[in-house]
Amino acid sequence: MRRFGRTSALAALSLGLLALGFTARARWPDSRPALDCPPESVRLDSAGLATCGPGTVPTGARALALGLKLDLNAASESELALLPGVGRDLAKRLVAAREEQGRFSSWEDVDAVPGVGAAKLETLRAATVLDAAAPPGSVW
């Protein structure tokens, strides 16, 4: 009986792993959305699962996880702190500025808040909206 040498065993193992990779890729989920409705129509059912039917509008971390934008004029301090690069201190300053001056009416108002520089402003613009006439996919 002939035994495999070390090189032959490694080759067989490599081929096995390659076959396993092809099998896993064939079963990998595709990129189609799991829900068949526009993002602004997504609601959470009583179990907290995303659905296209009746339910509550997702907010905070759930909204962000679904790719929805938060309304900067309505989001809480804890919700704003979830945004990348914002943190608790800046979230607190944003909410304080909003309460002091009223709603943010422009991105220049947001930029005037201490701690908001060019990079933070771009982060906020990407993850939030300023008004109720927000583009599709936003949450307020």
C-alpha cells in the first residue's frame, strides 16, 4: 500500500479547501434586498423585525443599521452619539445648540457648533437630514 507523502497530503488538503470554498460561495446570500419595499417604508413589527407592513418607524441604532438617515432636528443625544466620529460630547453640544437656537435650518448652523469641523460636518451630512421634507430613506 502506497502512502501519501507530505507534499501530496498538502495538495489533497488544498484541493479539499478549494472545493469547500466553491461550495460555500454557491450557497452565500445574494445582494438582493431582503425586503421588497423602499427604505422609507420599512417598519418594525412587535418582535422588532424589519417588515414592509404595519409597525413602528425604526429610530436610533436600528434606523442606522437599516441605512436610514436620522433627522438632526429630532434625534436624541444618545442617537446622535451612535454616529461614527460624533460621540457623546459632540452629540450633547448639537442637542444643546438645537435647543438654544431652535431647529437647524442649514448646514452652516450645524458647522457653527463647537467641535464640528469639515470632517464631522461631512459625517453628519451623510447620516442625517435637517428637515421633515427629507429625501427618501430618512427617519425623523
